[in-house]
Amino acid sequence: MPMMPVLAELGTIADVLPEICASLVARGRLQARQFGLSVAVATGADAVAQAAPAWRLIEDAGGANTPFQTLAVAEAASRAHVAQGETPRIVVVREHDRPVAIFPTVTATWNGFPAIRFLGDPLIQYGDILAAPEARDRHLAAAWEAAADPAFGRMVYLRKVRADARIAPLLARETVALNPQEAPFVALDRPPAQGRAARELGRLRRRLAQHGDLRFEVFAADAALAPLREALAIKGAWLAERGLPSKVIGCTDWEDALARLAADPRGGLRVARLKAGAATVAIEIALEHRGAWYAFLGATVPRFAKAGPGHVQMADTMDHCRARGHALYDLLAPAEPYKRTMGTGSVAVSDHAAALATTGRLALLLVQSKPVLKQCLDALPSRLRAALLAMRRA
């Protein structure tokens, strides 16, 4: 086929393309009106408060798949975002005035690029949309269209999405999946450790008991505040010694968010602590939600490490969960070796990103390079990592 007619046809297509796009958008809006759909967006420091009535209705109907999508977590996280100069932006989709989906996002700068992320990132360990049981693809698509607005970001960067998340099928169509991981879990209908595993656990208990009588406790509400700070301090010291960065541990805004969540009776934050005599040997921060225990952060005191205090504490925590009738002990991603050994199954978790503008493509390339950069950083000696981290904070 001669080149000139082809170019002419391409020119004609280019001329009518804006009209085609406008027609498709208008058709989508017409279909939305036919379904009785409406979309409202709350932006700013009070965005979560504005969305709270709809949020409660969806959450009470079972629409928060994990504790990280609850209103309590959103309220605690929102204040941290605002303190860091980031802007909460909450999309609420209704059908015939009944809320059916909420897409909680925050707009901020990521490596110099305006980006749209999940509200609560980096605190939350699973990202998702809130969706009522009757929510359908059209509701989630309407939420995505409003959330992924190029007027508010050059890219969308949504982290830690489970394969079974309500938003996962939509993101599979609209974004690039990155950084695949697994989140191991323990099904608590299985019996506690038996045989060789039970004997090893008994041996560890005896070694720890040489330092004093063992005492396991679980704290909630205001009683959890002091153990929470203790856990953060132990973990912070461990990270600093190894030169490992954290956007939550050591950050006053995010640590305060955890404290607010602990004090909130709706938050479900718990702290499990194992002591030998007067000394703490292992401690874990977790969230309880709908019959599951989410092990958010674990820390052991280095001088007791050879006695395996983390294994004992986790075994006691799982016994506590069984006594409460929980079905699942979620170890969260990434799937470190001890989690794989302990787990009875796992779920795939990945990040998702999409460019919303030409400059967003460069940001997308940077996101795609993150796993390689992290591997390079992890390969460095711990002292060098610590020195680089100190230089970054200076």
C-alpha cells in the first residue's frame, strides 16, 4: 500500500480521535446515570471525616477485607499524611444514593513526581478498595476513573495488593504489576506444634526460663501504648544497627498514628509480649480483624536471640488466637524463610503502577527499578548501609 494514503488515513484518525474519546466518556457518563451511579470526591485534611458515614456503612457490611481498610486506620493515617504535607483524597461511589465503593487515596510527591497512592501507605500492609457485597465491576471502574485523575498525579502507585483483593482484577487491566511477593499465613484449625517441632519449642522455653519465669501477655487499648512504644524502640535499634531504612519506624508521624490506633477501641491494635523475669525478650504488634490476627511487626531483644524468643512468643500468640476463636494468623509479606517454615499457606502480593502522563512514564521506570536497587542495597555490608542511611537523614 502506498505510503501517502496511509499517512492521510492516520491524519484523519488523529483529527477525529478527540471526538471519539469525548464520545466514549459521554457514553460512560450516560451509562452511569442509567445505573443511578454518582461519584463524590472528598479532598483535604477532613476528607476521611467527610466520607466517614459512607465508610461505616460499607465497613459494617463486611466491605473492609483487611484491617488496613478500616475507618479507624484511615483516621489515624490521615493525620500522618497531613503532617507530612500529603493530601488525603477519598472517592465515594453511590448507586441510588447508597454507598457501594470507596477508594481511599492520598496525593503526594514520590521521588519528585506527583503520585496517587493508597491512603495509609507506607503504614498499611495490604492495599485495597472498600466494596459493599453488592458492588460490581462498574462501581469499581467508576471509583478508579475518579481516583486515577491526571490532574492530581503523573502516576498511580499502589503497593501491597493481595491477589484476592477486591481491586485486584481491575488493577490487572489498568496497571503494571511489580515486585511480586508472598504473604504466608498459618491456618489455626491446624493443631499446635507436635513431634520434633514441639520438642524444639520446649527446648527454647527451657533456655529462656534460665533468665527468669516466662510470662506472656497481650495488651489492648490504652494498656497497649507503653508496650507499643517498647516494640518500636527495639525494632528501631535493630534496623539502625543493620543500616536498614524504614518509612514508619523512627518516623514520629507514623509512630504517633500507631499510638492513636492503639488508643482507639475500634482499631484492633494488640501488642503481644513475652518476658523472662523482668526482661522483655520478644514482642509483636498486630491487628485483629474479623477472626484473623495480622502480625504487623515483630522484634526480639538481641541478647536473648540465641534462645529463639521470637519462636516462643509466636507460638504463645497463636495459642492466644486459637483461644479467641481466630481462624488465621497472617504473617504478611515478604515471605522470609522462618515464615515459610511456619506457614501453612500463602497469598500472592504485588505492587501496581500506571503512568497518567508522559512524565509519569519516567516515574514508572523508577518504580520498576526499585527491586533491583533494593537488592544492591541489601548486598552491602551492614556498616556501609548504616553510614549511607545516616547520610540520607542528615
